[in-house]
Amino acid sequence: MIQNSDVFTRRILTFPAVRPSESVSPSTLLTSLIDIARTIYGYKKCSFVTNKRNARQVIRLTGNLLAFLEEIQNERSNITSSFVLSFSELHFVFQKVLYLLEDAARDDARVWMLMKSDWVSDQYRVLVRAIGVALDVLPLNSIDVSLEIKELVGFVMRQALKAKLEVDDKRALDKVVSILSGFEGGIGPELKDLKWVLEYLGIKNWSECNGCIKLLESEIGLEGLTDEKRAVGVLSSLVGFMSYCRSVVFDVVDRSIGRENGPSVCSSKVIRCLNSDDFRCPISLEIMSDPVAIATGHTYDRSSILKWFGAGNPTCPKTGEKLLCTDLVPNLALKGLIKQYCQENGVPVAESDGRNRNITRAAIASSEAAEEAMKMLANFLAGKLVAGTGKELYKAAFEIRLLTKTSVFNRSCLVEAGAIPNLLNLLSSVDLVTQENAVAALLNLSKHSKGKRVLVDNGGLELILEVVQRGLKMEARQHAAGVLFYLASVEEYRVMIGEIPEAIPALTELLVDGTDSGKKNALVAIFGLLMHPQNHWRVLVAGVVPLLVNLLATSEREDLITDSLAVLASLAEKLDGTVAILRAGAVDIFVGVLDSSTSKAAKEHCVSLLLALCTNCGADVSPVLLGNPSLMTLLYSLLTKGTSRASKRAGSLIRILHQFNEKRSSGLSSGLRNPALPREQIIGVW
């Protein structure tokens, strides 16, 4: 049986080929060999931008061999075991050829393939000669095929062994290297040079350029998984180069602006068909942030399986099978599905280990060329915000939105270039898309410490609040609420926001008519504002409590439930907050969430809420809790399975309820004691 060599999504320019099983029958091997050769020959219809002649030569040689292989199969020739060695080697080499051609034909890999053209040419050379070596040991005389076919195989073998494959992309490669060197020296490239390179690569529009950037960024994100760390600087430089091209060369964004990175309809349907349990690590039972597969094919979260191995367990946790190899293979396909599932359902997921985090999040650029390219681009875009036409304005805002989404360094450059005041001016735009992109860009820039100050100093608070209240699109309103959340992380701004009469009511209104994302942003903004004591009563007066209780009762989104509980727990710390929560009749809802939620954070907030309610209004709350037969079981479970904070608070709540029960029962006979708290359950709690 032939082993599957590409179970997991591979990164570009890696060839995870495996040799056929030694027990495979010659006929099965021949059939598989023909299938893969046909696939390779099918690439003759593809367009190759780099290493064209080398790719064509490999395809042509494979096509000639395909005729030989098909004649053997059609004539039902007697394939002896002596053929297995040669066919197995050909199968192994063909796998690598196919992977290489897949990458060479990828539209989004063009610029990376150009930078790696020397290395790629070497790979073609090695693989072609490997085909020649495999054919050299083929026992042609022992098989009944036509003389023409035998002569063809001999010709292919000689061609393969003597092939001189050379790089034919030197001029284009030199041009890109020259542009990157110019960036390093602080010299911007000529527009005609950028256009020449893009034309050579066949990149004709904004979307194709953006696709190349995404491919490069994904390669950077995987840099910690292999020995290719030395390539990060080059990849980062190319991201800077292509980002500069995307913004400067292309005037039109040939896609729906403001919908970047949105999931496709097809992939969304796939996600809806999956159960979140499929994304949980079998060891930790948490949603995996960095899924990896082991030799048995089972997938675990990287941190969990490493702890398992570190504890001296060289086995598969699910099957108990002893592992001869403990290598971890990144399950990139599953990781992509998890990421999309979490985005669509608002499920928080822990960051992967720092070694695997996307390098674009770093506070400094990974290369001098990338640094200078970004500085030049930031100044270019800031200038467009000042003197651009209508289309140039919304394109500049969109580019800033993209550039600042994940990169701390890009945010810093754009703040320094003075982009924030001009983005604030766009908030009053009557164009829906322009306003949305401007506020989304400001949301990203408000994550930067200096960006917060610049935004507030330029009168941004009132402008942002105006968008929260009357934004032209709901998306703009929710982005504006997100800006308030980041500003609320600064004590001074928490005070300023709370003192604006319209601020908290505007966020409260978003809890009513906003989308799930809008409600989430409003919730976290309110939670941030509650860190200033004076905002406590303002939130209560705005009527937030009944809205949150209703959200708990109706929402199925785990993140909204958790955030609602966090806000209520903060309000419950004071007596007036406790009273408002009790009036809303939410105690049973809290117990229900404590019972049904799979989120440790939600459980912690629930027990904190119940403890605060009992502390402030024990006479009213304790009887209700004692009348719930399942509560004590849930609290005892938290003592051992909850977070450290949840465990402590669960213990405190158990003591309070026990003391209340003792006092209430002191005047009654023992036979009338409340059965909700048997004495034996209290042992060990004190």
C-alpha cells in the first residue's frame, strides 16, 4: 500500500515525500506511478513565471516516461520484483517533482519563487538527475515492450543525466535585489522599476499583489517550525516590498473594501458543519491553539503533548501505542479551521508558543529593507490622507487598516507619520466605506501607546463617540466601541470618557441593536470603564444590568456570556450593583451558566458573582442558592477543577452558605435540617 505523503498542509518549497511501502505489489506501484506522472504532465498547461525552461524540461521528460509506463500497463507485461527498486525511486522523485511544480505554478508564490530561483533551479537539476539514476537500473531487457519504447527510455535517461538546467530569471532577480538595497539606504524605488518587476511576475492587480503578501506572511509565521529562520529577513523584506507595490502601484482595489480576510461562503458552510469538540485537545480538553500530529496520526495541542512526552510518556495518549518517533507535524489545515471557527463564533483561543507567533507582530522590523520600506510607505499614505482625491482617501484608509491589523511596527510608523489626525477627519465622511475603514484603522492604531495619546489630543474622543452613536454602518459603530475599549486601558482616559454624558448610554445602545461583534466591543469597553469607580453608578443608571441578564438568557455565544458575567461581577462588588442584579432576577441564570458553560473564565465569573451577592445581600440570596440542589456539587467541582481564583471563591461561598444554613437551622429539630447541605459534604472545606 502506498503511504499518504501529504496528510497535512505543507509549507511552500518543502517536499515531504515518502517511499512506497516495501510490501506494495508491483502492479499497485505501477498504477500509482502512472497517476502521479499524469498529474505532473498535466502541468504542461500551466504558466510558469520563474524557472520556465527547467519546469518545461521536467514535464517533458515525465511525459516521455508516461508513455513507457502506460505501455507496460496496457500490454499487461510481467512486472517482476526487479522493477520495484527503480519504480519506487521514480515514485519518490515524482512526488518531489509534483510538489515543486505545485509551488512554481502558484500565483501567490511568484515573488518568493523568484527570490529562491537559484535554489529552485538546483532542485530541478537534482530531481532530473535522480530520474536518470532510477532509469539506469531499470532492467528493460527483461520486459516485453516495443523497441521504440526502450529507445525512448534510454533517451530520457541520457537526457536526464546530462541535463544542464540553468536560471533564466537573473535580470528580474537583480532588479528586486537592487530595490531592496535601495530601501536599506533610504532610497525609494522608481515607479517604472516597480511596474517592470510586477509585469515580469505577471502580477496585474491589487488582489494578486495582496495574495503574494499573504503567502509571504504565512511563511514568516511558520519560521519557527523548521530550520528556515535565516529566511525570515528576506521574507520580511519582500513583504515590505510587495506592500509598497500594493499601495503605490495599484490605484484600484479589485475586491470589496472593508471586507478583508472574510471567510468564503464555502468554508463558512464547512465550519458550521463541524462541532467545537473536534477542535479540542484530547489531553487538555481546551480548543487547540497550535495543533500538531504525532506518528499515530492523532492530533494534540503542541504544549499539551510536549508536557506528556516531558513526563516520560513515549506513547500516544489516545491509543497507548508506543512511539518510535516523537516528532511533531504541524496540522496547518486544522489550525486554519480553528482560527476561522473562533473568528466566526467569537471564541477566545490562547496564543501559540512565542516561537510560532507571526513575526509581523514584532515591535521592530525583521530587516533593514522592511523597516525603511514601511517608513516610506507610511509617509506616502499619510500624504494621501491630506491631499488625495475621494478614491485615494478611502484606499489610503484601507491600506492603513490592513497594515496595522497585526503589525506593531507598522502601527508605530503610521503614528509617527501623522496618520491619526487625518484619519479622524475622515470620520465625518458621508461615504460608508471610507468612514468604516478610517475607524477600523484608528482601532488598530489605538492599540499603540502613543497612538492613544495622539488620538485623544486631537479631539478624537468626541469624534469616536459620534461614530458609536450614529455611524453610517453597524461595522463602523462596533469598531468605534473597540477604540473606546483600548482608550479605557488608560486611567486618565477612563475618567474623560465617563464624564462625557453620551458615552456610556451610547455603548448601552450598542448592546441592544448591535451585531454580536458590536455587543462584544461594547461589553469590553464598559468593563474597562468600570475600572474607574465613578463610572460604576453611570453604568447602573444607563440600565446595563437588565440588558446583560437578557443577553445571558438568550445568547449562545460563549464570549458574550463570559464578558457579560465579567461586567456583572464587577458591578456586584458594590451594594447598589448587587441590588440591581437581584431586581433583575438573575441568580438562577448564574447557576445555570455555572452548570452548562465549558469556559473556565465564565465559571470563575459566576462564582465571583454569587459570592458578591451573598456577601452584600446574604439574607436574600442564600436561601435561593440553598434551594438549588445542584449548586453544591458544582461548587465542590470548582474546588478541584476550577482556576485557582475560582477554587478560592467557591470555598468561600461554600462556607458562607454553610454558616447561613447553620444559623437558620439552629432553632429547628435536626430532622428538619435543609437537605441541600449534608454535614459530610462540609468535611474538608474548612
